[in-house]
Amino acid sequence: MRLTKKRLRQTDLFVFALIFVATLLRLALIYFHWPVTNSDEGNMGLLARHVAYNGEWPIFFYGLPYMGPVEGYIAAPLFHLFGPSTFTLRLGLLLFFFLFLICMYYLTRLLFTQWMAVFIVVLFCFGSDDIISRQVKAVGEYPELLFFAAFISCVAVWLVLSSSSTDRQKRTTLGRIFIYGMLGLVAGIAIWVDFLILPFVVTAIVLLLLFRRRELLSWAGLSLVAGLLIGILPLLNYNISAPPGQNSLQVLLNLHRGASAEHIPFMRQVVGTLMIGIPNATGFTPRCPIENFPFFGTANAQCIILQGGWGIGYLILWLTATILAVFVIWRLWKGHTFLRPAWSFEERQTLMRQCCQLMLLINAMGTILLYVSSTDPAIFPEATSRYLECVLVALPVTLWPLWKGLSAWRPGENWWTATSAIVSGSLLLLLLFMFMRGTFNTLQEIPGVQTAYQQQDLMVQKLLSVGATRIYSDYWTCNRITFQSEEKIICSALDEQLNPDFDRYIKYRYIVRADPHPTYAFQQGTRDITKLDARMKHDKRFGATYRRLIFENYVIYAYAGSAA
């Protein structure tokens, strides 16, 4: 027994060392400005600035009345310590990644074996560029949501599987009451951050109702509800007084249906999910352009086979794991009443463990079904595949049939068992190879990202040098420049017809509009430039007032009376 405990401690130390190294790798990536920042991240940076320096307390991410800006509140005190920057904005997200890996390690160890838990940690130390980008980029919800999903699952499983002595006790211990409260608090905050977490919250509560009803009727249940209400308090506060049709749920339903008026074939949503969304979310690399898939362009057989096969393979593994779990549950439940079953201790433990696995599988499929039923996979499958990121929490259960097949092999076993072990091991190695390859490709992107960062910084300096502190540009430029300039430059977004576009922080629109001679800055080759060039040519007053400059792939129309 002592030897076993010693090995366990050694394995734990090894795992924590791996997690620490993986976190350092992501620290190095954000230090070298990977990935390239954008206006969504700039928006979160501006929110953090306003919390840190203006005393603002926004309930939501600017422009999205359903997404709690936890990342902005975490970055605000760091801005006071290290100054406002994209690096500082991302720094707090590393804690979510670190805690996510710890939760996944213990979740896998609770449900399966020590060595499978180690494999899962090794796997998640790597990842495709999309997976790693979502872990370190502060565009709202994704790093923290992945941790919240893992935490809720891990704690719910632990509460169910932990010592059954609590079933015979009249009072629940203070420690468990506190853990129930923390579970409720994290679940509430997660719901405030994004409703994508709902499948995990609902199934965790159902699991506790099945196996911990007595505790839920004690102070533990009250602690759970209290924590949940505290966590969602900002969400409740907004929605109680929200204008008609603008509550968070209505906004989400409108987004789920999609804003496109065109008829979208359901098969396009299926193809977008199966061949693009699931492979992107689960680490397939390298990925084909969207135009290579049916309903999105000219079908490419190789892309369909590779990415479609990956998506179908994931669903086959999910179905296999689900059948295995349901079969064991049915076999144990057969012949027992629901309220007073007569299981032995071992049977009860097996049943609870299988129900926990089924909970995670339901979470994964619930996430996928919510995604495929929306218009997102039919319109922007690559960008919106991020909505599937929580399926990674269920990956240990999805991979369990492969791990079980590999572990079943022993020297001298029959050919079928040996073949099954070889196939299972090969598929696990393929997945690990994909994740490692994705990380290697990410590291190769650093020089290009450094160049892009320098160009962005030079653009800010150029605008300031010509006195352009109030500018119009496109959405994907505006908030980025405003944040990178520390609000020395205020930008309002225009569409391709030079009409007002989506300004997440509406005050900026009025600030720029109040300037009699705002600057215009758009990328070369856009329709905005064509319209502004025509205006320079035909509007003598505009042509006399502005001068046309070209800098770093941008055309700048600066006030002629400003500094050179």
C-alpha cells in the first residue's frame, strides 16, 4: 500500500510538472504576441480599462447583453500592476488553463484509471492553433467556460462518488456544504458568462438529484442554491429591468435563429458541423478551406474524407461510449425499483460511475445539437466552431472505448483482442500526433505574428503623428486601435457604404461624430476606399480638406490642417 501511495504521489508530481510546463508555453506565446489580436479582444481590453481606471461596472461584454465579462474584471487589477496591454489582458487567462488541466486530471482519475488521466493531461498540454488560441485570447467566455465546464463536472462527480457514509449520516459535513456552495457559485457565474454552459449545469443537478437527494434536502442544497443565485445576480439584475425583446434569453434566441433572410438547407448545417465544426473543435490539423466542402463551394474528395471521417469517427466513438454506459446502467437497474434499489456497495459505485460518464456524454451531444440546430454552422462554421469547445471536457469518456481496447491486450491473447488493441492504440496515437502537430504549427507562426504586431503598433504611431485622434474605420480595426493607443485614438466603425456599423461601445460613435474633421483609415482594396476616392475626386470641399496617405496596407484620409 505504501508503494502504491508513493507511486501515486510521484505520478501527481509528474502531472503537475507537465501542467506547469504547458502553462509556461502559453505564457511564452502571449509574450511573443501570439495569436494576432483583433477588435473583439480590443473590446475586452477597453472594458478592463474602464473597470480599472473609470470605476465602471459593466454587467456584460460591450455590445452583447448575454455574456458576462469575467475576463475584463480579472484583467483590471493586473492593469494597475503591469499597465494596460494585450499581454496583461491575456495574463489572467493562464490561470483558467492551469485549473482546467487539474480538473481534467482528477475528473478522468475519478471515472477511469490513473494512466488514462495522465494521457489526457499530456494530450491537453498540446493542441491545434484554434484550441490554444481559445485558451489564451481574451475575446470573452472561452478560456473560463472550458474551466467552468470541467470544474462543474469534476465536483459533481466527486460529490456523487465520494464516501457513501454521508448517505447514512443525518447531517452533512461543513466541508461538503461549502463544496456545494462553491459548485453553485461557479455554476451561476458560468451561466452569467454564457448560456453555453447550461447542459453541464442541468446534468450536474440531475446527477445530484439521482444519488444525493438527502444532501440536497439539507443545508448542502440550500448552499448550492445560494451560490447559484449569487453567481447569476448580475444576469438577474439586468433582465429584471431589460426593455421588451432585449432580455438576454431573447437576444440569444435571435442569434440562434440567425439574422440571414436566405433559406439555408439543413444539410448545410449538418455538413458545417460534421466536416468543419467538430474537427476544428477537437484538434484536427491542418484544416481545409471552407470552400472545399459541399454546400460551401466545390467539393474536394480528400477534404471530405479526412475531415468528414474525423467528424464521423468522433460520433462513432461517442455512440460506442454511450452504448457501453447505457448497457451497464440498464443491467444494474434491471429488477430494482427506482426509489428503493437493493444494490451492493460495488454495484452502486459502478452504477454511479456509469451515470457520471453518461452525464458527460449527454453534455457533449447537447452542445453539438444546440450548435447544429442554429444557423452558425451553415454561415460561419470555422469562426463559430468555438461554440463546441466544451465537448473537450467529455473527451476522456469519448476515448474510453479506445483506452479500454488498448488495456485489454495481454501477451497470448487471441487475434481479435490483439487487433483491437493495435487499432485502439493507433487511434490514440493519431489524436496525440494531431495535437502535437498543431502545437508545432503554432510555434512556427510566431515570426509572422511578431511582424503583424509591429505593423499594428506602427499604424497607431502613424495615426498619432498626423494628429488622427478621432477616426472612422472598419469594425475589425476600430477597437483594436483604440485599445492599443490607450484611448488616445477613438474610433467609430463604418460599413462598406460608409454608414454607421457595429460600435460595441456606443459612446465612441458620438465622440468621433463631434469632431469636425475626423480621419478615415481603411485597408487598401476595400469598397470604403473606392467610395472615399470618388468623394475626393468629386467633392471639392472634401478634397481640399483631406490628404490621402498610404501606410502599412492602409489608406488614410487625414485632415490637411493637422500635423505632418
